[in-house]
Amino acid sequence: HSKSVSARSAARRVIAHVDLDCFYAQVEMIRNPELRDKPLGVQQKSIVVTCNYEARKLGVKKLMSVKDAKEKCPQLILVNGEDLTPYREMSYKVTELLGEFCPLVERLGFDENFVDITEIVEKRLNQLQQSGCSRVCVSGHVYNNQAINSHDITHIRLVIGSQIAEEFRGAIYARLGLTGCAGVASNKLLSKLVSGTFKPNQQTVLLPESCQDLIRSLDHIQKVPGIGYKTTKRLETLGVRNVCDLQAFPSAVLEKELGVSIAQRIQKLSYGEDDSPVTPTGPPQSFSDEDSFKKCSSEVEVKEKIEELLPNLLDRIHKDGRQPHTVRLTIRQFSSTDKWFNRESRQCPIPPHLIQKFGKESSNVISPLVDILMKLFRKMIDVDLPFHLTLLSVCFSNLKDLPSSKRGSIGFYLKQMSPPSGSGK
């Protein structure tokens, strides 16, 4: 009985995979709008880790060497992507935003998220059935251009899922300025595989009947998410190169070679079967915000910039409910010779008496925090000499739960519910 129940619930599952387009490059174009519509690559060491679509049209590819990329496209603009802070921050904003729609969001790297939208789909399906309306329109593409059967409840669920994925992408663009692709299917594996069918900034839904076509279209088993490099190498020695080989391979031999659990898992994957749940990822490890500008060259301006950054950051920390124990200031000095804008950072512990005030009396912590950050600033810059900054970033890290009321205790939630005094709510 329990097996049939889980099979039934697996059949109802609707999973969306949201994958941001050329993520690092998009973040750089948001940070510096002048880079828009120009061929742009993000460099780490001597490799172009990603590039925008303008650069791709001119022959630049991901993971190309800088030398080759420059030969292909002499007008390529390169920015240094060694510091992951801005990407990490934006990445968490995307996950947070998706979490507002639905609690089941699982991060995969910086630019991908799985969202289990089954419950939202069920609610909308019930509303549809109550209103007596059976017509639903698909958003985006259907894999293989397969016709939708309006009498097939599984099809209807996936079509409703495509509408929700469209809403996700719309919200990410409206609020964060990022475009992305989405795939909608009945499990994580298939949603990830189908999301890249049409790029950029498009989405695709996979109906069950086309699942085998999608899986068999993969030209190599390493393209199957969940089959790693080592397993691929071992399968190759067995003569298994593509999905059809793996499907046809005798299970007993595979189990003997790889062990029962791995053999069974990857053979299921080769048929597009994946019952792994969407596991919500933990909260971010730090909160930071930054401002870049043409020029900032006086202590007064630096102080003003820091004062502008703090309220939003303190608000995010208050909503998170944990207390930070470390604060860091990062600056970038202008340099005409070194185009790897040199960033420099200093950090220090937050004094315990201030930590107590976080979340409760945020307005009272701004002034002492500004003093601390200005001290860090003076450790990096001799203010008696002229200076020219183009960026300031403030980061709070080393986040810990509140000592008295741990997250998850009733006290924590009651405290979260009571409006802050003097907020007028």
C-alpha cells in the first residue's frame, strides 16, 4: 500500500528547475550597465568562466582560454570574477525570492534552483475544477511540440506548473533584473534536463510521453545529472557510453561492478526515474551589500556611503533572525594601469554589547557600526593623502542563532510575529 501511495504522489509531483542565463556576466552587467550590449567575458585566472550572449554570437565559449577568446573576439571586454561575493549575494537573493513563493527551494550552485511546486499546482487545480473551467494554456514551449491532452490530469498539472515557472521568471526579472530559463517536469532529473532546451530566457515543459526521447537525446552518459566523472569512467570500461547502452546493460553485471545501490540508482536515472526530494537549502552564510560609483574621495563621502548601506543590511539580518559576529569592509581603489580593480578588505569582531542590539534596536547600532567601519577604512587608506575609491562593500558574517530563543522554538516565532515597537504597524 505505502508503495502505491508513494508512486501516486510521485506521479503528481511537479518540479521546476530555474537556471539563470550566463549568471556571472548578468551580475556584472547589473553592476555596470555600460557593459550591456557589449561582448563581455568574466575571467578567473586565465579562463573565461562565462560570457554574455553578445560574446557567444562572436564565437566566445564558456571555459575558453582568455588568449583564444581574445583571438576570436578582439573587442571582448573582460572583468575579473575572482571575488565571488557579488555573485554569492545575488544568488541568495534569487533563492530567497523563490522561497517567498514556495518553501521547497533547493540551490544547485550559484545559478540554479529546484522548486517543488506540487502544492501550489494542487491548489490551482482545485480552483480550476471548482470554477468548472478545464482550459489551461501552456506558458513557453512543450518539449517535442507534444500536443496537450486536456483530459489527462498529469498534463494539466504540468501545464499549470509552466504558468508558475513563468511567474517565477517574471518576478526574478522584475525584482533583480536577471533573466533565466526554466524546465518543468515530474522530477528533478527531468526538469533539469529539459530546462536548457530553449535558451536564453525561455522555458520548456516536459510531458511524460516525451521523457524517453529527452533522455535518449543525451549523447553521453556524463550528461545525466547524478552520474559523476568516476562512475562515467568505470562505465566506459564496461562499454557503456550513452543512455541506451546503460538501459540495455544487464543489471546483475552492473550491480557486481558498481555495488547494488549505485547500479540501481544510475539505471533508474537512465530511464528518467528520480524520486529524490527537493531539499531546502540552509540560510546564507553572510549578508553583504555594496555600492560602486565613479569617484569617492573624502572621508565624509565614505561615511555617507556606509550609512546608506547599513539600514537595508540590518533589515535583512533582522528578518533572518540570527546575529552576526563579524563585520567586514571592502574597498576598491581606482587604478588606470591595473584593470583588475584592486579590492582590499579588513574585518573585525563585532563587540558583544552591540551584538545584543541587533534586530531589537537596529537604529541604535548604526552609529557605533559606522565608527567601527571607519576605523577599518583608515587601516586601509591613509586619509591624509588623496584617494579615489570606486566601490564600498559592507559584509556581516559568522552568523549564529540567538542564544535565548533558538530558531524553531515557539518563543522565536512569537517574537518574530510581534510588531517592532514604534514601527507604527
